[in-house]
Amino acid sequence: MRKFLFSALAIVAFAGSGFASNEVVSENAETKTVTTVTTVEEMMNLLVLGRNPCEFNIWVEDENGDQLDWWLGTGPEGGFPCLELAISTMEKVKSMYPKAKVSLQITQI
């Protein structure tokens, strides 16, 4: 009877080990940098020092909110030149669609 009890315990212990955690954890976290600016001078310094390529989106919607057109704009440098390029492009789009709502989003500066 003892052998049977030990055999039963061994089988239960071995079967229970199959439920142990065998997971492999891999972290692929994307890091984003957030810069907090508190003064106009800090903002201007940030814009002047932008070295990344510029990227922005422009959406055109009618009075019902239906999308009429969309642009993805890019420029060779970030910072203040990026803002100038984005705003001038938005003004051209506004002249093409004078009665529509034109929105600008700068995605990389």
C-alpha cells in the first residue's frame, strides 16, 4: 500500500509540474521623449535646434465633417523651418478649398 501511495503522489507531482510557468517574456517597449517647455524662449530654442526631418498632415473637411482631401508633407529639417513650411502649405490648401475646414497636425518637428 505504501508503494502505491508514493507512486500516486509521484504521478500527481509530475503531472502538476506541467502547469508551471514556462513563459518567455520579451520586452519590446517603444520609448518616446516628451519635452516640457515653460517659456517662450525655451520653445524658440527647441524650434531652432530641430535637426530631424519635418513631417506634417493636412486634412480638408466640408461643413458636414466629411473628408475632402488629405496631405502628408515632409521637409528636410525640423524646428522653425518646419513650422514655416507647414503653415505655407496649409495656406495654399486653404486657397484651393476656400469654404472648407483645413486642419494641420505636425507629427515630427
